Amino acid sequence: MNELIRFVRGYCRAEVVSADTAKFMTTCARGGMRIWKIHRDDEITVKFCCYVSDEEKIKNICAASGA
């Protein structure tokens, strides 16, 4: 059921490269953005899925954190 809801709402896959990916993910969660299928590729790279409606918020967090 969750997959159907995510499909209908629209979601995207994102990749963030940052020295502090944990801080980035915490900021997203505290901001109310739902993220799932989180996968850490290496020390500075994390991939995840998020709703398209949160994409702009995530871009703003990236810009503010230097990610």
C-alpha cells in the first residue's frame, strides 16, 4: 500500500555528497520531510527517496549546509 501512495504522490531518488550526511538527514527529518530507502554509498555519499513535493526544501537544505 505504501508503494502505491508513493507512486501516486510522486517521488524521486536523490543523492547527496557532504562531509556531514548525518546532519543533512537529521535536518530533513526535523523539517518534516519523509525520506526512505536510505543507502550510504561511502563516508560522504548517501542516496534516498523523497516526495517530489519536498524536493525544493531538500535543495534549500543542501544549499544551506554546503552539500
